[in-house]
Amino acid sequence: MAVSVIKSKPSPLPLQTQLPRSSNYRAPVLARLAITHRNASVSTTTTTTTTTTLVTPVVAPAKTETCSSFSSSCINNLARMWREIQGSDDWDRLVEPLHPLLRNEIIRYGEFVTACYKAFDLDPNSKRYLNCKYGKHNVLQRVGMQDCGYKVTKYIYATPDINIPSLQGGASCARWIGYVAVASDEEAVRRLGRRDIVVTFRGTVTNTEWIANFMSSLTPARLDPHDPRPDVKVESGFLSLYTSDDSSCKFGSGSCREQLLSELSRLVNEYKDEEISITVAGHSMGSSLAMLLAYDVAELGLINRDEYSGQDCIPITVYSFGGPRVGNSGFKERCDGLGVKILRVVNVNDPITKLPGVLFNENFRVLGGKYELPWSCSCYAHVGVELALDFFKMQDPSCVHDLETYVSLLRCPKMVQVQREAAGTSDFVNKAKEFFTTAQKQELWSFQHAARKVGTLVQSLRT
């Protein structure tokens, strides 16, 4: 597998109310986890191409400390080096071999996202159909995370700006998409070394969400009213899901964006005298919303402290699991410049991570490593540092996009040698179109059914 990598040294984000206008952050090259690790950075300068052969694991299977059972040494180390674990140095020297603290943290945030799926109500006869089964005061307990040390402070709802009665049986309406939680007890704060605010997003479930996923046209984000930045473009479907409002929603008021910015502002103000971190985690479509939120918060300056307080900017980190591309190179460069740290955990066999931009992406915008092509601003680009896994089971192809499989592999990393043949790009596009067409035939896809379809697609590409 060929990987393009670039090394660069990031500059510290200035402490000021107005955010810098230049891009000072570039994700340095990081190696691989158990299988491979790639940096998603793309530059107009010369790049170095390396090939990784999958032979043996680089991380030995070890007992994983979950969020509810940390040893004293892990507690002390995490409290001391939490900024590095959150990506302050772009995870330099933490991924080859994979640092046990980083592995534990990836698993822990993966569990927070898994909780979204466990709590999501898929029973058509339920009053909470397509919403959360439980109240926010006991949801973590009901999904088996009662010892995590966090409390849920707000549920988040999102509305795709899509109205197709034949698919929905009516207009689009808000659905439960995730939650905001904060480290709530002193033991958790001591263990983490700071007050951690977590935002988690589930992946695609409803038909309108699937359609939003395939609305692959780029549109200017324009999230900062004072500086619209027309060169910063994102996928229109994800932006619609993030910014659209459903006034009839009985659970939440305002758009997904308004709900999140309001709650984060409240929590940051409540804990303004403490060390705070903001961590956003999501799977599949949820990882796209996570990136949009992180960019939005940084662009609006919500992570900036008062310059007289003597405290650093609030670090904001995204843990993305099986996520697609979100925006163009302008979006990537702006995220880098704002100091948004993104760790993308992907399965190299997962087709969702190749979309959108199967053809026009970060690998197709520079000619010969020197000349930027005219259409480069219209090419999708991955953001941040990529941690690549390689897993595929012929008996269960749905695992390629399954979040719990991602987390399980991180718990016990094992090398599974798989015979693979590269499929042609045009063949991939045709099968992706067929995958989308099949998706429209049902009123609702459960996550398991969606994963099965994705796995079938991957299996067909490998034969």
C-alpha cells in the first residue's frame, strides 16, 4: 500500500481573541498501528512515497485498561501527558509502536460513540422511535458505562434539509444524533488531568441521512459570519445535517449546530477556571459532524481563553472512526491552521473512508509533486492524522465498517493476513452507485443492516 507522507513542524497557536488567518499547523508524518499508519497531509511540495508490507503486528496483544479500570500508573501518566495524548504534537512518537495510553483513550472514546448505537431506539412501536431510549441522567448507566466518571448534560438532534415524502412518509424531522457529556467526579478529573468535555455522534441510520451522505457537491461552509471564507468548502449533505433546523421537534430546539455551540459555551464558562479539553468523537457520518463542529468551534474562537487569564487555548481533538472525507483542501488547511487535532481511525477495506472524492481527492490535485492542478480547490481532502487498520472476515464482511470491530481490534490487535486485489476505480464507483440505489428501497436501515451492505460491497470489490 503506497502512502504519501510529509514532515513538518507545527507552530503554537497564538493566544488572542482573533484567530490567526494563516495556516501554521501541518500534521507531521506518523507511522502505522499494528498494520499501517498514514498521514493524510497533502502538499504542493515534493512528497516521499513509502510502501508498507503487512507481515507481523507491531503492537503485542496486551490487557487493555478500559475507561472504568485504570491502573495507578496509567492514571498518573495520563494526567501528566494528556495534552500529548490529545494530539498537541500530532501524536508524534506515540503510534509506532502504539502507546498504551493512546490506545486506551481511542478505545474509551470509541465506547462513548458505541453508547449512541446502544441507546438509539429502533422500535417502530416505541414512543421514542429514532430517538434515545433513555433519559440523559441514566443513559450511560443503562449502556454499561456507569463507572466512566462522566455525566450527560445534553442530547443533540439533527435534521437533514431533505424532503422526500415517498421515502420519509412526510417532511424531514429531527432525530437523536448524539450527546454532550462532561467529566463529573473528582476521580475522573484526577485520572484525566483536566475537565474533559465530550461530544459524540452516531453514524447513518435513516434514509434522509443516507441521502445526505451522498450529496457529494462541495459548498462553502460560511460558518463565520464575519469572515465567510469562500475557499473553505465542505460536503453539502453534511453541512445540511449540521445547520438545518426543525422547529417542530419536540425534543430539541434549533439546529444541531445551535444546540452544540450553546451547550459548549455554557460548559466552557462553567469550568472557566479549570483546565479543559474538548473531545469530539464520531463514527461514519458522525465523524463528519465531529469535524464540522471542531472546525466551527475553533473558527468562532470558542476555544480561546481571555488573554489576561494566563491559560492556554482549550485543546480540541477529534477521534474519527470509519469517517468519510468532509471538505476540500481549503477546509483541511484551515483546520490545520486553527490547531484542530484529528485522529482518523480507518479500516483500509472500508469503502466509506474512500468517499466522497473517489476520483478527485488529495492524491489528484498536484502533478509531479510540483504543479497544482486547476481543479485542486474542488478536490476532497482527508484531514488530520490517519491510523490505518486492516481487517476483513470473509465469513462476516459487514465487519469492515462496524464500530465495535474497530474497537475490538484495538483491544487485542492481531494480524490477519488477507489476500487482496485492487479493484479498478470505475468498478468501485459503479458498485457504490448500486449500493446507494439499494439503500433507497427501505424506510429505515438499522446500523447492522447498513454495515452488512457495506461489507457486501467490499467483498465484491475483492473478488
